[in-house]
Amino acid sequence: MLTSRNPDRAAALFIDAIHVAEADMQEYLVMDIYREATQALVRLGRYADAGYVLMKFAVACDATKQTNAQNKAYLSTVVVYLAGGDVDSAWRAYQDSMPITTFATSDEAHAADALFTSYATGEAGKVKSTVLAHRPFQYIGERRNVLGASAFASRDRNDWCVSQLVLS
């Protein structure tokens, strides 16, 4: 599979496919490609790019009325930016997502808020407790979901944040 042999090329192809679909206003055809692109980018440690793709995925979910996936995409964006150590981008993504009523009132929004609180302490135990206490984190790490547990298997930096977040 291309993602294991040449992950950079795979990520580029996924992103190209997304751009083509978006140009034709056919995002609904590539919903799985958003997920694949995100997982590939996270494996490569390209967290800013993964966050960008996740925000695009959230917009595509809105256009296709997939509110559950949209909420997970917003939460995943926060997780990815925090995993990359970019707290400012994580906070901006969270704030940009809050005007979306379905997100603002969701379990994912509450989980993201709790994650910021625990992340700010810098204590791995508090982050882990937050993840265990909020069900949405279980879903974003599932294989067929936005991030996929395997996306975090090779993370070596900020390990307490990433691997503990999805408990992979």
C-alpha cells in the first residue's frame, strides 16, 4: 500500500483528490479521503497540515449534513494541534468552531474544553483522566474514524498528549 511505502506521496495524492472534489463541489465523494489524508499527515508528524485538512473535513461534513462527523472533526482538530504543540492554533480552531450551534452544544465541545483545562496543567495524569472521562475521545481514535488509533502509533514527542489522548 502506498501509505506504508511512500507516506509523503500518499498524503499529497489524498490532498489532491480533496482539492479536485472541492473544486467540483463533490466533497461527499471523498469523505473517507479526508480521514485517510489526516491519518497519513499525523503519521508524518505534519500536524498543522492535518489540522487544516480536518477543518476542511468539518466544512464538508456541514455541507453534507453529517453533524456527528463534523463535531468529531472539530474535536480532532484540537487534538491534532495540541499533539503538535501548537496551542494557539488549537484554541483558534476551537473558537472558530464554537459559532456552529451543533458543535457548541455537543459532547465533543465539552470534551475539547475539558482537554484545554487539563492540557494547561501540563500534567499527563490530568490529560489522561480527561480523555478517560469523556466519551468522544474514544470515538476519534477508532480505526474508521477521523484520526484512527494507528495514526498515533509512531509518535515520539509530547507522547503524554497524543498516545494518552486516544489511548492507543
